[in-house]
Amino acid sequence: MPDEKLLIVDDDLQTARALRKNLQFEGLEADAAGSPSEALAMLAKRPCPVVISDLRMAEMSGIELCDEIRRLHPDTDVIILTAYGTIQNAVEAVKRGAADYLTKPVDIDRLLTILRRIFELHGLRDENRALREQIQAERKSSRLIGSSPGMVKVMETIRTVAPTDATVLIRGESGTGKELVASAIHELSARARHPLIKVNCAAIPETLLEDELFGHERGAYTGAHAQRKGRFEAAHRGSIFLDEIGEMSTALQAKLLRVLQEREFERVGGSETVPVDVRVIASTNRNLEKGVREGVFREDLYYRINVVPIVLPPLRERREDILVLAHHFLERFSARNNKPIKGITPAAQQKLQAYNWQGNVRELENCIERAVVMAQGASLEAHDIALNPDITRVAHDDIASQLVQQDFSIEDFERKLIETSLRKTGGNQSRAAELLGLTRRTLQYRMEKYNIQVGKEPGGGGA
């Protein structure tokens, strides 16, 4: 049996203490309370697995106490004792949530049998709860997909830092999955039963962000007709995710710094100090070090939030994850749109892998969703992927950006376009032609025209 103390409640305290002695003789520890109110106060300070309560008490009945315990401490079981053993009493006690019912004088062997059964059920319940929480956390954190070295490192860091209360700064380009990382950290932490409150600092006007974070008192400004709690209070005992923290004004940064240091703040227009227990997870796609040098980001806040940095690699730097993600999105959007699309053709896979994905995972997700919606066959074809207007435009813009500040002729631009496309595809002429929207024969004609040789100017291997 477990080491936790039991609690015996009887307004005849001498009777309660006598039962406690009997249980101690059997190796069980127990406390004694002389009234239901004393018992509830003791449970508030130290919950216990089982309460053994008399049925007839002056302050409230044992069944009424059982109701209160079930409401306030749902994991605590109650055994009812009475000298007035009737079937009606027993049925009523069990109906109201009692674990079992015994008559006085108490048969200790019978009581030990009931306790053993309750403790076994507690063990199974705790085991099932832990298993459910583990499965739920694994399902949620599994939304981070990838086996590339960069993503493996990210996932290892998440598993290491999640059980702690350390402040985390997630860095990466837009669309890399910073919000998913924040969710995984929270869901794998001890705070998972409490809320994760998300605040996009870039999406809320600066004049409103302080109110959004810290709330306001009644009369703080025109229209503040009632007290309003902010996001930090809503996140009490949980976590708060400050997305794009680099967009926050320096004045508000100072107030955030105080919350991190002192774990307290005042609402807008108020003087009352509000204590708060919150884990802060922040993210940014900005260069905060540059912001510190330029005086637009506080150096002391930078060190406060950068306790554990997690850097998400852009999709173009983990190309081995592109097809894994693409198939994941294909499965999701096929089911959502009720379209039995089973795979991605080799030509479509080549197109996905050749693209630069400046919008990262979010762009890939949008591309696959659009392709699934428009596809007519049983697999995604290359022309389905081409329905995404960003692929051709961004690929060409990426190449053209190298020439925009210089005076090039049409021929120079075309030659540079072909060279860059070959470089991007490792010299694979078929993939380069597909990326440019040309046939392989046309590409070879242009290469001959401009004297472009694979392995020389663009580098790489053959076709």
C-alpha cells in the first residue's frame, strides 16, 4: 500500500484516533480530523488518497462531506462509516460517489481489503493518465516533422528544455514552424494542464499591446468600463508565447523585463501589483543582436529571453525533409477534401525538391493543399504542382535579384538565368529545364548558344 497518509473524520475525535491507531498497527499512516471543516482545511493543505468519514456528524453529514470532497478533490476516494447500517444509507452513499460503506464497529480486515482495492484502482488510474498524457504529448509534438540533422537537434533540445522552467527564444525565418515548437515545449512540460497563451506582437498595434498583455483597471482610459485581465494573467501557471518579440517597442520591453525578473506587474491605470507564475517562450525572425547594437532592442531583455535558444533551419537547408513533409500534407489534405490521392509522381517530387521554398514549411503546406484541391488524378503530377503561382515566380525572382542593380541585356539575363538554374539543380539539365519551363532540347540549344558548359560556369555534374 502507498506511503500517503489517510484522513479519518469523526466529530467524536476519540473514536477517530482509535481507528488511526488500528491502521498504524497495520502499517498505514493516518491523520484525524474532529469535524468536516477541519478535514477540508487539512485536504486543502495536503490532499490524500482516501478519506474515512463518519456518516452522522453535527456540522454536515458524511455524504455531504463526500460531495464536497468529490468537487474539490476528485482524485480522493471516500469510505463512509456508520453505526446505523441500513441498505438505504449504503445505496445513498455509493450513489453520491462514496467508494464503499462500512458499519461500526469497524472490521479492520474488511477495511484493509477495501483500501487495498482502492489503492490498486488508484495505481491503474495514474498509469492510464500518464499513458494518455504521454500519447497526447507525442501526438502534438509529432507535428514537428523531419529527420534532417537540424530538425533532430531541435527536437532533442525541446525534449531537454521542456521539463524545466527556462525561458526559450525560438529563432527562424517566417514559416519554419516556431509556433509548433512553442506548443511542443508547453505540451511536454509540467505546465501542460494549464493554458498556453499565444500573442503575436507584430499583429497588435503598439498602443494596444500593453493592454493586451497586462490588462487594465476600470477607468484607466475612456471606454474602460470594467477591469480587464491581460494575457499574462490568463497564462497563470501555464506558458505565454510572445511571437515576433522583436517588434515590441522599447518602452514595453522594459515592462516585460520586470515581469521576467520579478514575476509581477501592474495593469494599465492601476497601482496594485499582480503576481504571476508564467513561463515565457518567445520567437523572432529578426536579428536581435543587430537590434541591440542599433538601440531598438534592450540588451538586458535580450539576455533574459535568450536563456535557451532554439534555431529552426529554413526548409532549403533541410531538403531531405521536403518530401516527408509533402506526403504528410498530402495525406492530411486528401482526407480533408475527400480526394483519394495516394502519392506524388517522380516528376512532381523533382519539382518540389528543386524549388527554393522561401516561404518555408508554410509555403510547402499551401502548395500541397492547392495541388490536392486542383488535382484530377490519383497522384499529384508535376503540372498539379505548377498550379502554385509562387513556384515559377519566386524561382525566377530569386535569380533575377542578382541582376536587378546592374545594367544587363536580355541575352545576359537569359544566360544568367540558365546558369543559376543549373547550379540550383546540381547540373541536372532535365530538372533545370523543368524549373525554367523549357523542354530539355530547348535548354540544350540555349546552353550551346551561350556556350554554357555543365561543370564549368554553373558547376555540378551532367544530366
